Amino acid sequence: MGFITLSRAANFSKNYNYKEFPFKIPPEIAEGSQEIYPVVIVGAGPIGLSLAIDLAQRGVKSVLLDDNNIVSTGSRAICWAKRTLEIFDRLGVATKMMAKGITWETGRLFNGDEEVFSFNLLPDKGQKFPAFINLQQYYVEEYLIERCFELKDYIDLRFSSEVIDHEQNKETVNITVRCPKGDYGLKSRYMVACDGAESPTRKRMNLSFDGEVFDEHFLIVDIVMETQPFESDRPERWFWFAPTFHKGQSALLHKQAENIYRIDLQLEENIDKKKELDPERVRKRIKKVVKSDNFEIDWMSIYKFKCASLDKMVFDRIIFVGDSAHVVSPFGARGGNGGMHDVDNLGWKLASILKGDSSCEILNSYNDERIEAAKENILNSSRATNFMTPKNKMAKVFRDQVLKIATSNKFTRNLINSGRLSVPFKINSFKLDNEYKNDPLLGSIYIDFPILDRKGNRLFLTDLIANSYNLLLFSKIKMEFPNNLNIISVGKKTNQDVDFVDFEGKGLERYTLGLNYLIRPDGYIVGIFKEVNIETLEKYML
């Protein structure tokens, strides 16, 4: 996310047991190694860790460098959306995340103390994952690091290793790393910058990072509280415009794991940061929100935020991913989720280049698609911020009238913007040049549904999506398919022509009988066909 942290009262969450990961002498120093690595990834946050795992599962080795030796010092990104959970499932960490995280699907919106309306983010059930879970970033990083250790034959994870310089030529990227044993050089075919919103890589390259810095300050506080402040019996997202407990400003409340609640409070533009972070002052504010004094402050910070993006994300052998490429406000959970969509888009393409299956031209599609996605996220983020914090008197009058009318007028509710929550970017279907270009599924991520295999085991479509291209069949086709194509044949009942049964009928609610769907390794439906042949398929397989 595009946090600009101005001051921090406590660097560490008090209720999380931080582990220090040991520094290991790299072979470049210990043995004088001059190996050229396929990929060097800079930054071991959720994005860098996930990319290393993605590449490893495709048989590609990487070196992952981080200038620190612990996980995130605060809860930071906490909202992980359904599509991101599907990606984490493929990477092997979603089970742990679901067990620890807090599931929610309902959001409530208040004007003052009056509820305007509530909404359900996953009205269409029968999918493996919920709309969102809330889980602190340090837990996500912990699980990803554990997964990296499981894949140690493919991932060389180096802590306390800071990249201080780099340059590229036609063949390699030459990287200078500073570690406790001194400086050393690394060579790689590609370098991927996952080094965050303040990306040193981006700054060394003197790249323009244009955008808008919003003037408003926000106090973000994590509290430990045994008694649930929600009126509901299940966790929800609560957002207030001008509540009586924080008059004239906005407020947001989420539940996290371990009975920790995230509270965001909008502050004035010109504030005394030291004063606002005084624990007693913060405690008085929070007491008004949760209507109790029975809580402990776990972590807090004051921040401003920025919406900005690079003009492009691929610079020959240097690629930007996540916050190093684009940042948004935290409202809408588009930062961490958008970065994970970058990873999902890039991993299979980079692997195909390194394995000799594709030319480097395939990276153009990563650049174009993710730049468009970044623009969409920034647009949604900026609109939300401008609605939450009107920039002039007329804008405030409009906002207040919309909130007033929305209590009884459903149409007006569509105008309310407290952060349009993260959804995957949709590829322009007309660019895919398919006869079904008006089908809303074309260019979208596949929609999950429950199935049974031939043994009667209950699965979901997402369990069957392979790291290669996938062909979802709802018709009888007998032909030889390419070896790199994963066939998923589904029917209404078990027979010799299909491998899986749409036993609840959810599949044919979401797809069309008689049509067949080509799904990219990153889950995008890029072709819809009635008749399938190898020539047609190859046209749509990058």
C-alpha cells in the first residue's frame, strides 16, 4: 500500500513473537562463486516471497535478498481477497492463513451513528474461499518464509543482504550486495524489484513515480480486546462517516487474528504527530470507538498516503512488482492484493522465458496488463479518498446529501465510496479477438464452483487449475490435446466422457453448456470456443 509513515510509537507489534532469521555467508564470499542465477528478487515481503515460491514451483531457481532479518514490524496489509487466497492456495500457504485469519463477507456503512446499509461481498456461494480474510502481514510473511525453506533447493533466501547498486547489459544484471561480511557481486539473467513503496531500485534508476499525495493524516491502531465491539455475532467491516465518537472525520474497524482489532481514524491536516501518538491520548480516542476501557494497544502509527505508478514496469532485464511499481491508499485493500496479482501474472511468463518456451516479448503483456490494472486501482483509490475527504465545500455538500438520501434510496447507495474493495483487473475482451468477445467471462478470472471426482471426492475448480494452460470443457470432445494443456472435463453426471461432476449445478450457473474455456496459468479466461482444435488453441496461448 502507499503508506507514507511519518512517525511510529512502537516499531513492533507487542503480541507477535518475532523471530530473527540467521545470516548465512553467501557462496560468492565463502567460495568465490561466480554463478549466473536465473532470477534475483530484491525484497522479501509478501510479494517477493510469493514470486520466489511461484518460480520454484515452476522449476526456476532464484536468489531472494532482504536487507532485514525479521518479518514486518506491524500488521500493515491485513485484508486478503478471494482471488489472492486462490493464489496463496496454489503457493501452498492458504490453509495456514485460513486457519489463523478472520473470515468476513459483510460490510456495514454508517453516517454518524446511523447505519446507512450493509452489503455482502460474496452473494454467490459455492466457492472454496470467502470474499476476504483478515490476517496481519507478519503472519503471512512467516508462512511464506516457511514455504521458502521447504523449497530450499530452488530458493536461496538471504537475510541481512542489502542491494546497494546494480547495472544491466544485454546478457545479465550485475548486482552489488552489502552484508555483514562485506560487499559482494551477484549476476542474474533477470532482477525483480519487490522492494516496496520507497523502492531503492526505482530511485537508483531515477524513474519518475508520479502521483498524488493526500494531505489528510490517519492514525492506525491495533488493539487487543477480548470482548467483540461488533453488534453482529460474526466479524464484519464497519466504516463510519462523521461518527459522534470522532466527529467530522471517518473511521474504520476490522477484526484480525488473536483478538486484535484494526482501527483507522482520520485526523486533521495539520497535526502535532508526537502529541497524536501519545498513548493516553490514543487510548481516549479508542475508548470512544469501542465503548470500553478493557483493551491493550498493540501497535500504532500515523501515516499519509500516496497514489502513484511507474509509466512502465519492465526495463529489459529489470522488472518491478507490487509497491515498487504502484502504490494506492489502504482503503479498498488494493495494495497487497494488487501486488499478488502482479506476481500471478509475471511468474509463469518469466518461467517460460527462462525455460526457453517463450521469447522475452511475453513480458510486454505483463507490462501492459499490470500498468492498466494499476491505473484502475489508483482511479478507484483516489475516488474513494476524495469521497471520504471532500476537497471543497460543494463536494462536501454532495457527499453529505448522498449519505442522507442513501438510507432509504438504494440507487443512491451506489454513489457512496468508502473504498471499492479489491477485485481482479479484467482484460479488455476485445483485445483477445475471440468470437465470444461480448461474453462477460472473457478476460475475467475463472469463477470457482464445487465438483466431484470419479471417486466421489468433493473438490473445487480452483483445486484443478494447473500451472500450465487449462481447458475447461462442458462439451464432449475427443481429440489429441497439446501436452502442456491441462484438461478439466465437467458434466452433469459421471460418465466416460467427463472426469468431474457439477453435482450442485453451480458450474452451469456460471458457465454455458456446450462452450469450452481456455484459462491461462494465472487464471484468466482468454478464449471461449464452441469448436476446439489445436490451431485455435495455440492462437490464444502466449
